[in-house]
Amino acid sequence: QVQLVESGGGLVQPGGSLRLSCAASGSIFGFYTMGWYRQAPGKQRELVATITSSSRTDYADSVKGRFTISRGNAKNSVYLQMNGLKPEDTAVYYCHGSSAYGDYEYWGQGTQVTVSF
């Protein structure tokens, strides 16, 4: 049974920073792409950032220059450094991992990020 486990969410004031972490547990060959998605109340889930095993990254326009995605030394782990947080970044953030050919993918359970005074 493969699980993606996120951590690092919480409450932060506007302009603050948070670092999200995600690690896979269980037996899996590996993820070609890992990423972070988010879903705000009443909105669809949207891509935040992705990174491939060759470190190619992609970001949503709304987070470019503020968020940085990286992969850990441990296999199948990914991080999201979030700086300059805004109230509109408030959402549940989900970790995602997928194979190169899309034959398997997994989602984490989500971690809440709230940006507010």
C-alpha cells in the first residue's frame, strides 16, 4: 500500500512563510513527476507546482517568484517552500506523484494552509 504523507501546513500571517513536505511510504518503483496542488473552498483543485526526476519545474503563474518546489535526497519526497504568502493562497494543499507514462498516480490526504491575520 503506497501512501503520500504531507506535513507542514498551518496558520500564517500574510507575508509569512511555510514549508510543506511530502514523503511516500510503501513499496513503489518511483515517481517521475511529483507536485503540489491546492483546493480552496468552492473552487476546483488547481496545480501549484510540479517537478520531474530530472528537476524540470513548472509553476502556476500565481505563485511564480514566491514558491519553490524541490525534491529531497530521499526517493519519492518533495517539498514546497512558500514565501510571501497571501490570503488567496489559503487552501488544502495536496501532494501528488505519478509515473512517467501515467500508469500509476497517488495523492496525499491534504494539509491545510491558512493565511490570515
